[in-house]
Amino acid sequence: MNMDTDKKSIEQRLQQIADMLILNGTLVDCPGLIHGKTGIAIFFFHYAQYTSNVLYENYALDLIVEMQSQIHNNSPADYETGLAGIGVGIDYLLSNHFLEVDDDFFEDFDKRMVRAVMYDSCQDFTFYNGFAGFGQYWIMRQRRHTSSVQAKDCLLHIAACMEKHFSDFSKEEKTDVYCFLYNLNQLPGFIVSSDIMNLCRNSLADAIRHIKRLGNCTVGKMAQMFLDNHYLISSLSVETECGLDNLPDLKGLNATNSMGLLTGYAGEGMLRLTSLYQTNREWMYLL
């Protein structure tokens, strides 16, 4: 099968994916980034750009509006299904000029996320369900609003809690904590203790290559290769490229009944758009 045939096959599958998501996207209960409406909207914004079809952009906007109608002051704060992931997803859309929001858009998000970090009882330090995911939200807010006292206070509090409880962490928590602290260390004005960074890194010789939250789905495997290279500061190899000639499994990839960004049709669509060089791999950081 030649390159043109591969491209045609992928484009046909993209159309099938879009049709499936049009039928089912608004029926998804979860408003979140990883499995819900926010992640599906990200696919449709990219697909609208690729096809130059405003109908897909309008559908993405509808999903964002529906997502907003579902969230409230007591919405879950977690990254996988709740406000932390939704906030980071909205920031991704803003950064890629897919979306515009009012200056005060994140105010209610911030109030809930301050409560999650400073006042709610949370014994989980993982990325999807705990402090590492809360921290990723506040890293986003600090980058977008560098003078934010709330963001700085929350980030310092999260880092202090991680250092205090590090010896009790599971292998999965240590992996996610390392990824968060690595990202935090890139922010101007934040210097993470070298002791805890070394503790994390030394304990992750094997664990970092098994980011459990990504699972064994095709999108998760591709994202894991990409993120492994990022966090271990290795050179990106041809294995992590997403071109037509490097993802032969795309030809026969079957999605589950899920619609989401990690395990469902939205993620399958994003991977195919990446294989066509219609987007870069930055969306994998969302996972």
C-alpha cells in the first residue's frame, strides 16, 4: 500500500470517527478531558481545521457549552474527569487559538481548585486523581497569569506535601510526582529541592517507563513513548514519530465503545491527524 493509499484510508477512517462522535459526543455524561466532552471537543477543533468545515467547529463549541452547563461549585477537582483536566484542556484550546473566553473564565475554577488543594481531604498524589493533577492545573494558571498569588501558594503547598509524604508513596504516585515536579521546575521562580528530585529520579529507573494511567490502548502506548522521552530528557527517536510510515497499526486500529481522548474515538482521531502531520504531538501532554 503506497503513501497516497494510506492517506486516503486514514481520511476515510477519520470521517467515520467524526460521524460516530457527532452521533454520540453530546450523549457522553462526563464533561472531562480524558474521557469526556472536553477531550472530544479538542478532536473536533483540530478536525475542523483540517477539513475547513465550520460545522465541526460549531459542534466543538456546542460540546464546550454543554460541558460548562454540567460543572458547578462542587464539581470533582480531579484531572481525569473533573475541573483540573477541563481547565488544562481549555488552556490548550486557547493556546492553539481554537477558543476565546472572557478574562474571568477561570475564576470559578480557581476557587474550586484552591479548596481542593488547601482544604479538602486528599490522600492521593497521582496525576489523574490527586495532587499531581491538581498541580498541573496550577502550573497552567501560573503560566497564564504569572502574578497569581493563588497559583504560587497552591504550587508551593503541593510541593511541600509531596516532599513530606514521599516515603509513603506507591510506585505510581512516585512516577506522577516526578512528572509534576519536573514540570514545576521549568517555571521561572520555582526551584524544586534537588533532594526530592533525586529521590524521585533514582526510584524511577524502571517505573517511569510504565506510566500506568495511560494503560495499554494504542493512544496510551504512543503517548507513553513520547512522555518517557520528555521526562527522561532523551532524544526523540523515530519510534516516537507519528508519520504514516511509522504507525502501521493505524490501518487496522479498532476503537472501543468509548468516545474519549485516551481510550476512545477522539483519541484515535487525534492520533490519525498526527499521523497526517495535521497537528503536532503536544496534545499528548494532556494525557
